[in-house]
Amino acid sequence: MPGALKLGADKLIINKYENDPTYARAIRLGIAWLNYMSQKLNKTAFSELSLDLQLNIIALSERSDIATLPNLFYLTVRQDVFQYYYGHPEILKYFHYARPPQPLGFMDFTEPPQTSL
């Protein structure tokens, strides 16, 4: 399966940033927090860190208290990427069903799962 970047998830975030002032403010604040933590922990900008160190800081935002800037930033971007990725036609074809399960649900939910599709 192709990754989120290959499918353009980064462009989705950029487009939303450019067209939604509230979203843009949240992203700017989140990036400022990433840079603040990077300076505090590593004495350098977030973009200059290795991937492992970047992921460590992102994990801090994930584990931050609910309703704090770092956590909301993490959850917002994560949700947008997940929604875009798993709703993309290129990914949906891997799930072997003709339509999204909602709003109708899986009509055969009372039957045992099939062993093959």
C-alpha cells in the first residue's frame, strides 16, 4: 500500500493551512511548540533534528494532557491525515468492500465473518 505522503497527505495539510485561518493558527502554534521543545531538549530547531529525535518530541505531544496545545496539535494533524489516507480511493480498494461502512454499517454484521473475500 502506498504511504500517506505518496498519496498527498502533506498537500492536504498545506491546503487546509492556506484556506482555514483557525487551522493555520493551530498549526503555527503547534510548530512553535515543536521548536520550543526541540530547543529545550536538543538546543536546535526541530527541523534540524534526526527523525528519531523528532519522533521523540512528537511522542511528547501525543502523551501531553488532553486539551493542551501539544495534544490538540497532535490529534488534529493525526486525525486529518488518517481521514484523508483511509478515505483515499487508492487505499479503499485494499479493504475489499464497495463502499464505506457508514452510514449504513455492515449489513451482514449478524453473520459469522467470512474466511475469504
